[in-house]
Amino acid sequence: MSQEAGVRSWLPDQVYENEARAFEVVRYLIAKYHDPGTPCLAPYILGVDLNDSQELIGHVGLSPLRGTVEIGFAIEARHQGRGLACEAVRAMSEWALRRFELPRLLGVVARDNAASCRVLQRAGFTLADESPLVRTYERVR
């Protein structure tokens, strides 16, 4: 998925040059579940899979951002447009707000990424701020 055009455009920091580098990133993320175990201090990323086949089709995650927590997501291009990103973002948001007792979550999206803006809105986020480059959405507990 790291090599898909959409990921290259909207999530360039998640494009890995080879499998070895991708494996290093996965190992790092797994280690963060144990220490510190909170998205206020380190990333907390979960895979998104299809219910019927359990095929891994993307991810949804939480990361520290300027004293709060940001939600991020990506779904493989061939599975987009079916509400799967919205379902994953909504479930992660509801769980994270309760589990980590967060007052709010942010979703920061490139202004031109209309599809991701719609996902956040459908998942219960509201527009909180706009700049020439990004839109920031917010979901409160």
C-alpha cells in the first residue's frame, strides 16, 4: 500500500523504500503499544481488515500532535468508496475518546484531499480550522 499513488500524494512519510524499512517501522509501532501505551505520547496504529476474509486493507491510528491527539487513516485504493475508512475512523474515535479519556481528537487533512475530508465529516468530525494548505477537523468526547 505504501507504493500506491494516493499514499504517495497524501501520506509521503508513509512511503517506504523497501520491505526492510517497512518492517522497521512496524517493529517500532508494536513496541509503542507497551511503552508508553498512550497516543498522547507515541503512535498507536491498528490494521483495518475485511470482516469476511480478514485481509489487511489499511490502517487507522492515533498520534501525538501539539498537546492533543491526531487520527489518521488509509485504505487501499481498490477498497475505497465503500465506507470502510469512515467505519474505521468512527470506531477508532469512539474507542480512543473513551479508552484514553481524551477531550478531543483532531483530523488534519490536506485541503485538496476532498475524500479524506468527507470521511472525517461522516465519522462525526466537524471543521475546526482552515489554512491555505490544510483543514483541521475535530471530534469531542
